[in-house]
Amino acid sequence: MRAVVFVEAAVAVGALFGVAGPADWLARWALATGAALPGVLAWLLVCCGLKNRLALLPDLGQLAAGAVLGAAAGLYGWGLMVVAGLAGHGDGLASALAGALLALVLAAGLFWRARARTPAATTARLQELQSRIRPHFLFNTLNSAIALVRDDPARAEALLEDLSDLFRHALAEPGHAVSLADEIALARRYLAIEAVRFGDRLRVSWSLDPAADGARLPHLLLQPLVENAVRHGVEPSDNGADLQIHTRVVGGRVLLEVSNTVPAGQGDAGQGMALANVRDRLGLLHDLAASLQAGLGADGIYRVRIEVPL
């Protein structure tokens, strides 16, 4: 999509030279699109088909290969126009050079975007780990375990097991993505730990669609959302809060919603950093196919709604 939009924008600008008016510009743009669109689609298909082999080339080799394929794509589009009687036989060189230049810019953009993903993912991972392993959370959890050791040793043991499992997941080097089912299981562990500390003040309800379990998410995406709900909903309120986690499948997309009541007047302060982290990591994994919306509704409920492809 980005490649097609970029080429069409370049063609539209090029068609402005020497136009007699808007109608003439539209006619020239349409004519140029007849050559450019088949060329760019052919370039994309060939590059996708050869991506594994192109990845073996050095950086400059990848850019050169993209430019050469772009020149071939330009000649392909020009040839179609010649066959249709809409282009002259002397425009082949111009078409090839235009295709090579546009392809070089596209290849460079895609190349640097791919290079940028690794440091961005690393930075997001470090930020996420820092927000997860906070001293006060560990301190409160250990205090809860100590309080249970004498009165309820079995429950204290279960609490420490949940904490151990949570930190094992936080410190492990995950793969590119995990399933929604894995994220839900980890969030249950976290909420079980917090339930010991808050008791009846933490009221959790789950509404889960099994068909959504296979959706892929960045590692530890759900846990910071439920932690935010606890921090900003349960912790500051004497009456606690209601926390709800919903998943469902609609039209081939998975909807994940985390909502919680908040104390009157609190608003949504303090949730920006974690949400920005979640949004960035969603973009790294799913790009434009994922979306995140968050905000405090008029009913006093803070909602975070995520959509990802199934």
C-alpha cells in the first residue's frame, strides 16, 4: 500500500508539468497511472518472491537489486502502454530510469525501516521490563507472602509460585510474538497475586472467546494493561474497582478490551507511558493492521480496546 501510494503521488506531481488545467492534469495522471501501476505491482510481486535471496545480499547489493528490478518494472509498464498505443517507442529509457529511481527510493525506505525495527523493539522491551519489575510491586508481594506464611502456608506457597512464574516470563527472551491465550494465562497469575493484597476490593470478571486465543500479541502486552487497572482503579479507592477483560472475534479480527472503574475525579492520569509502550509494540508486530483506543468514558469506566488480526 505504501509503495503504491508513493508511486501514485510521484506520478501525480510529475503530471503537473505543462498542464493546461485540472482536466488535462487528471487525463495525464490517468495515462501515467496506466504504466506506473502495473509496474509497481510487478516490482512488489517479484521483490516479495525473491525476498529470501535478496536478504542474502549486502546492503548496497539489496538497493542495487531493487533499482534494477525497478528499471525492469518501468520497462514492463511502458511496454504495456506501447502495445495499447498510448506511449511512444522512444520513451523506454525514460521509463526505465524513472522506475529505477522510484524503486531505489522505495527500497531504501523499506531497508531503513527494517533496520529501525530492531533498536525500536529493544528499546520497547527495556521500557516494558522496567515498568514490570518495579521494586514496590516486589516488596508488596513479598509482604503478602510473609503475612500468609503462618496462617495459610499453602496459599503463601501458591503466591510465591505465581510470582516466580510472572518474573520468569518477564525475564525470558520471548519469540517474535505469543498467543493471546498465553497472555491471558499470565494476566491471571498477576491478578491472583494482587487478589491476596486487595481481597474483595479487586473484583475481576472474564468474558473470553476461545476463537480469539490464537491471535498473536507482543510478549507481556496484556499484563501492563491489567496492572494499570489495578494501580489506577483499585489502589486509590477504598471500595476497590471492577476489572473486566473481554475478548471476541469479529470479522476475522480479534477485539481485546480491558476496562476498570476509577475513583471519582481521578480521570486517566498516569496511564500514558504504558499505553504508548503497548501501542508502539503493537505497531512493530502488526503495523497498520492493529489499533489501540483508550479513554475514560462518561460512565466513569476507563477502557482500553485493542484490535489485531486473527
